[in-house]
Amino acid sequence: MADTSLATPVPVPRISRNGLLFALLGGLALWLPLVQFKANRIVAGEGLSLPGALPGGAGWGFVCLVILLLAAGLLYRLPLGWRLGLALIGLAAVILSLGLAAKGLTPEGNRVVRVAPASGFWMLLLAFGLMGTDALSRLHLSRKARWAVLCISLGLIWLCLASGLLNETSVMVEYRARADLFSRSLWQHLTLAFGSLAMALLIGLPLGIMVFLIPKLRRGVLGVLNVLQTIPSLALFGIMIPVFGWIALNVPGAAQIGVAGIGLFPALMALFFYSLLPVVSNTLVGLRTVDPAVHDAAFGLGLTQRQVLFQVQLPLALPVVLAAVRIVLVQNIGLAVIAGLIGGGGFGSFVFQGLNQTAMDLILLGALPTILLALVAGVALDLMVEAISPKKGNVT
Amino acid sequence: MIRIENLSKTYGDTTVVQPVSLTIEKGHIAALVGTSGSGKTTLLRMINRLVEPSSGKVWIGDEDAATIAPHLLRRRIGYAIQGHGLFPHRTLAQNIAMVPQLLGWKPRDISDRVDELLTLFQLDPARFRDRMPHQLSGGQQQRVGVARALAARPEVLLMDEPFGALDPVIRAKAQDDLRDIQRQLGTTLVIVTHDMEEAVTLGDRIAVMDKGVLLQYGPPTEILTHPATPFVEALIGKAERPFRLLSLSHIGDIAVPGEAEGPALPRDTSARDALAQCLWLGRDRLAVQGGGVVTLEALRTRAKGDGA
Amino acid sequence: MIARLILAALACLLVAFLLTPQSFAWLFVPLTKNGAPPIYTQTGLLSLTLSHLGLVALASLASTIVAVGLGVLVTRPAGREFLPLARTITSIGQTFPPVAVLALAVPAMGFGAGPTLVALFLYGLLPIFENTLTALQNLPPSVIEAARGMGLTRRQRLLQVELPLALPVILAGVRLSVVISLATATIGSTVAAHTLGEVIIAGLLSANTAFVVQGGLIVGLIAVLIYEGFQQVEKATARRIGQMQQE
């Protein structure tokens, strides 16, 4: 597709356009406040940009470092490995500066003052984060290496949090005030996301196989599941409460096996209903895409219908089913937040409490781990899907 | 007239077209033949600057193509490709009207031109103007593709395997039609094909290319009787050569005075068809319309490439 | 045909319900307890619906313009360098939970329609961008080659050939985006945006199932109608250019 203008390159020193984008983002971020200094957790604060946020001249040091890193990113011929390194140093510097700013700005022993990350921090994080992911995606690492990158990233995040570097930042202060609740919410959130997924697989896989074997049922089953999917999540969660409340009261034995109209159960069921469609339809699609020749060959070898299904069709359909697992898991981790609104627990309870109290730090305490969970689940499952998909060049 | 001077194309270290020079007379058909990867398509695409030459010049008439803005150059040169490339979201009339519109013709003139071309390509304007391309058969689509390329009365028409997607019967008919229309309009035509048969049928001159090198450029008889290299010879296909030679001449040209039984053949019947008739009917001479006969002997001489 | 009749009936039902909600009260009475009101009257359902739709329309319009613009940019020679980055951002961005995006917009924008609009806009970008990219990269090569060969300039090629041909797939992206936005906008009322979520949340707070159901029904119905409407338009455009939609 070489067009005229490309054929005669103009002799301009080549600048990486992506690098330019990151530099613009980062440059803008340096103007914006790095942190918000607030007298307490509710009031609006005063924005401090990087040079002013750190004690002494350290702020200017960090500014120079950031500018240097962004400028290096402009070089067109910079190897991708170097680029990744720059991004990592940048991320470390940004996080370090936040931690130091929080430490420096919080008066000794003061439990009321809050130092919250502000727009400048998020944009720097974005700039270096993009630089890193861009380099990573263009490095075309092997699957093993990408698993390693995922684990190392998680390790680094854990290290940042465990080392106490960020202890004085508002989100961590908020966390320490409810560390127990946080771990309970984490478990609830995971139970909601994985529990509903497990149920969806338990019911959805056989259902998918059934509609594959009995085509007459397809329209009806998929139609009902489609309708379920159009009900807005908020309403579906809400409807589950009276429905399962009634069942728990009126169906003998239901309450004994855990059916309830309050707490985790209705939220779990709502997520389960949302998960059914992707599981059933992908099972069906997976089974249908099995090459008829393979199917015929298997019969020709003398396998029974049952053996063909379990030994040929299902294994071949597995990647498509796993793709559904990815969709469902990522979607459920996000939707589980809504459980917080109906008393179902999970990180959503922080988010909605935070919204009620206009406590932004509390919102972050709920939203950030949710995003992290969703990202990790997405990347990990992409890698798994790729691993079992027969030699398909997959771009993550 | 198109004059190509030392035209070459290099991508990085690989040379796709070694410097080529050739001239195509006004109103003639030049066929570029070669296997895939021979550089023939690249050579064609350098003429309308879809590919920018690495060196050399293209003259359209007495104008240097490099001095004309590429999109303006392309509007002056018709271009038809395999798979026709009709705009699927436009009607046939809109498709054909494209270039005249770009050139700012009056709507009235455009409309007249569309009807004229549809008629020329045996598509009834009343029925076909407002059809969408996907409502046509493959042969019809291909005809519209050529009609569109001719819409703005270009002096030059470039075609890249225009009949590649057609089945043999429709293909032969399309070739005949193209030749008629080209003669009628006097357009200079450059056609790329991998099919020597097509090149021999259509070309006034044939350029044989291999691995980016122009091996031979000359009239079909010369290519058939005096192949310059073993590659050209292989491309002709030794066994096919006599028949190809025969298909180049008409019986009117080799008729001798005499009498023969049976119905007389038209004078523009190809010698190849006449030979087939002789063999099929078991005769050694056939009558030619307007007097005279064509003998099996004369046909045999022709097939050897003598007396061309 | 039957499907179309059902859709038309559903549309009539929806309009009738929004115009005279009280005449449907009897339907919702069984869902209430202790004589609670069966129909939400704090704010008119019609006004909430219009405001809900307004938010979604505004956000979707903005996402469509920006996403198609970006999709065009990264497929031009000048922007091709951004293509891998844009792909990565899209695939990562889609794992971000919509609720979290909404919640994160609050610190930046305060309460009200603002954060909802921003969240809907950002989240709506992704499917449209993805589809624009897919569509522009999978155009029939012979048509594009012909357009170049006929002397259309880059801009003419884009406006007269590439975008019209990409339209059905881009529209499918817009449809996806609008349907997601419709659902996400309900959550917007937790940050004080004026949407149908207000009805559902009022139901949740007062344990009035009637409110939850009517809020959910209205949004669900609108989603189904918009989904089908878009599909009809997509099919019509696809049929016109002689491609049958898959599925």
C-alpha cells in the first residue's frame, strides 16, 4: 500500500509518534496536581504539583527524571526492551514520589489529614503504563514470558503495598481503617465472581450440549437467555431479592441449602443468570464449528455418539468455551460491584459507601482492586485461551 | 502512445522490475505475460503510478507521467482489474459516472455517457442503470468494470487480469468484445495476463517477463516462431505453438484460387478453426466466402510458422 | 413478520405506559407490600426516560464521533504507528468494569450527570473503535485498488468508498455501545444522574419490588427496541451493498 508520499521520505529526524504521545501526556501531567492535600477525608483539598508536593528539592529531581525518561521515549530507534525498562523506572518513580509526598505532607501523628493521589499522578501513571504496555505488546513475548511479566507485575504491586511505601496515602489510610472488612470484601467479591461462574458452567455446559443435540430447543433457550441479558443489572439484582426471599420462605428445604433473599445469595444468582448466555452460546458455537469431516471420521472409526461428543467434539470446542469463561469472569468481576448496592458485599460496598459519604478515597479503595482483579483475570484467561487454541497467532 | 524508459522498481534490497524500456503505439494492445511474481503487474501499476518507480520514466503521449499529480494522472488513464472492483454501495450508473464526475463533467453529459457505455457493452440502460453490482452475473460485472474504466474516454486503458475470474466460455466472448470495442475507440491498451493464449488472442505486441526482467517484446508471431529464451519457449508451450500460430491468421489471407465442395466459410474465420473443420470433415480443402479455397497444405505451412 | 408485530406491540405498550403510568397500576399492585405505591411518582417516568435516553444519546454520539475518528486516524498512513497501541488500549480498556469507570469519574467531576456522561462516553468508545478498525481493515481489496486506480484522492476514497462500505460493521459497534450505555446509565443514578436507575434504587431502598420491576422493564424494553432497530438499519445497509450480515 505504498502511496506516493511514502515513497519519497522527507529527511526529518524520526521521532517515535507513540513516544510523542506519551511525552505530551506526561508533560501535561507535570502541570497538573500530583496530590490533593485535604484537611480531612470529606472536604475538597488543595492540589500540589510534583515540585511542591515533595519535601526540599526532591520534587525537582523527580521532575527531571520524568522529563528525561519521556524524552528518551521519543527516540525512534530505541530498542523495545529499553523502552520497557524506561517505563518501569517511570512507574517506580511516580509511585515513589506519591509515597514520599504523602509521608512528607502528613504531619507526625495526625490522623485526620489526607494526601490523595490527584490527576497528575494518574496521568503520569497512564503515560508510563501505556509506554510499558506498548513496548510489551510489540515485543511479541512468548506465552511463558508473558506469564512471567504478569506474575512479576503482581509481585511488584504487592511489594509497593507491603513495604509501607504508600502507607501515608489516603487510600492506604482508608484501607488500614478497615483492613478486616477489606479482606472479607475481597473474599465476597471472589465468591460472587467465581461462584457464579462455576454455577454457570455447571448448568450452562449441559444446557449448551443439549441445545446442540436438540436443535428445536435452540431458539427458545437462547431467546430466554437473551432477554435475561437485556434486563439492566441494577434491576436484575433488585428483583432477585424478593424472588429468592419468597422461595426461601415458601419452598421447603430451600432455606437449608442456603437460598436467601438477603446477603450474598441474590447477587450470586443475578450474576449467574447473566453468565448463562455466554456459556451456553459459546458451547453451542464451539460444538458447531467442529469440522464435519472430523465428526464423520470419528463415526467411521466406530465411536458411539456419546464417545464422539466427549472425546472429539467437546475437546475441540474447549477453546471457544474457555473464551466464554473469560468473558463471564471479567464481566462478573465488574458487575459484582453492584452487589454492594443490595447488601451483597464485595468491593461494591466500599464504592457505594464512598459515594454516599462523598469519600473519594473509599471509592478508590473499592474501585482500584476491582479493576486490578478484572485486568488480571482478563490477561490470565487470554493466555490460557491462547495456550489451548491450536496454533493461532493471537494478539493480546 | 506510451513510452517506457528504463523503468525499474526496487523494494529495499529486492529488485522487482529490472530496468525496462518499451513503446506501445497509439491504438495498439500490448500484453504483459509472465508467471506470478514476474513483475508484470508492478510494471503496469507504475504506468499510472499506483506504484512509484524507483528509476526511469513513463511518457504518456509527450507528457512525462511524473510531472502530473498521481490522482489526476489516474483520472486520465482507465484502469480495470481482476474481480472488477465495482463499488458495491453504488448503482451501475454511479459506478460508471465516477471518473467523469471527478473530472467535473456536466450531469447531462455524464448521463449520456453512461447510457452510451452500457449500450456498447450490451447492457440495456433502462434495465441496468439503477442495479447494484451484486445483482449482476460475473460476466456482466466484469463488463461494467471495463465500461467504468472507459467512462472518461481515456487515451490509455490499463487492465490487470481483467478476465481472471471468468469461466472459459464467457471469457472468450469477453475477449472478443474487448477487442472490438478497443478497435472502435482507438484506445491504447496494456493488459496483464498469465495466460499466453489470452496474450496471443489480444496482443498486437507481447512482452514476456520473468523474475523482473523483460525477456522479449514483439508481435505474437515473432514470439511464437522465434522465442528469445528457453523460458519464453516454455511459456508458449511447444505442443500448443502450431495452434496458437494458426489462431493468428484468417483464412481470407491464405486463400488460393480454386473450387471446393461444401458451404463456404467467412473470410475472417481463424486458420485454427479451418484446420479443425478439415480434420473433422476429412477434407483437404474448404471453400472461402467470396471465392477461393483454403488448403490443408497451406494450413500446415502456416502452423510451422513459415510464410508469416 | 411476527417478530416485527411483537416489537411494534411492545413499543406501543412502552409509550402507553410512559404516558399514563397510573392506568397500569393494577399490574404492579401485587408486587407491593403494606399499601406502598405501585407506580413511582417522585419524578415522572416519562421525564426520567427522556433524560435517561438523552444522556445515552449524547454520550453515544460523542463516542461515535471520537471512536470513528480515531479508527480512521490509525488506519491512515500518518497514524499507522499508533495502531498497535490503540489495539492494546482497546483490549485492556474493555476489561475495566463500567461501574468502576463511573465511580472513578466522580472524584474528577463531582456528582450529577457529568461523571455518568464521561463514563458512558469512555466505555462507549471501545466497541465502536474496535468495529471501525475491523471494518476499515477488512474492506474488499479490489474495490480499494480500483478506487485508487481511478484517481480518487485519499479523502475521496475515505468518504466515498471506505466509510460507506464500513458502515454496517460500524453501526453494529454503535449498537453494542448504546445497549451497554443504556444499562450503565441506570447505575448513573447512584451518582445522582437523572436516569431510570432512580426508580430502581428507590425500589431497593424502600423494598418496593414494583419500582424495581417497572424501572427494569422500561430499560429492558428500550434496550430490546433499540437493539432491533439498529439491526434493521444494519441489515438494510448491508443488503444494499450486497453483503449479508453474518449471524
